[in-house]
Amino acid sequence: MTPNAYRCVGCSLEYGIPMKLRVYEGATELRMLTWPAWCQQCEAPVLAEYLPSPAAILAEARALRRGDEIYAYQISSDFYLDKPEYLPTELARLDQLMQWRRTRKAPSQCLDCGCTDLMFASHPEASFWHPGCGGLLQPRYTVCAGIFRLPLETYSSEGIKLSSRIVTC
């Protein structure tokens, strides 16, 4: 789950992370993988593109196929181990992700400003160091239920934002 805010335990600053849906363009839209990072230009925690290596994608697909409950999933989820009817769809998504990743040339970038000077958290739900004061930025979550209107942003395969529209989900 992606945090919707970070709060620093050192200086008490709180940073909001806007909830958005992001996809790469194509015949079938590929959901963008995002990861918390500190952006040097924004001087704030942000979501950035997460570009797993082809080896990481392959390792994750292999772990899913063998039903590995100990593997530390970062691209997919161990949710699929309990829901085998969804596994073929998830493996197809990982295959699509692998095809996209092999052609991607641009580095990861901040999804707010496009900067590539980023310090990534060790895990999508991990706390990380606050360069502003040396404290620890802790993720905060708000659990919501219902129907939402969210921005859906479409990006090129190289991470260039092409469009944005509001969708109901």
C-alpha cells in the first residue's frame, strides 16, 4: 500500500502524497510502479517511478510460479498465492512489464517535477532518512472505502507525462 503522507519524527514536518492512478500508454495500459523517494529538487518525499531490473522481474515471476511464501515481493504481491485464479493475469502483467523494462532507457524520475536526483526508500512501506533535519520520515496511511474520483495520468514508455483525466473508481 502506498503511503498518503510522511511525517518526520525529528522536526515534525508532514508531507502529503497525492493519490493518483498512473499508467504507461500502449495497447493495454501498464500500471506504473511507484516507490517513495526523497527528491532533491522538491526537497520533499515524493513518489517516483520504480524501474525494477529485468532480473528482479524474472525472480518475482519465478517466486509466484513456485508459490514461494517467504520471497520478499516488491513488484507483485503474495496475495496471488492465496488467489490462484488471478495468478495467470498477474504473470501476464509481469511479462508485459518485462517487455517494457527491456526497452526503457530513461532513469527513474520524480513524478512531481521530473528530477532524477532521488534517494529511494528501502521498501515501498519503509521509513527513510529526512535530509532536511536528519530525522526519520515515517509513512502515514489513511484507509478509505467508497467511490473516488482520481486523476489518471498516462505516461510514455520513457516516463514523459502525456495526459491526465479524472476517473471514477
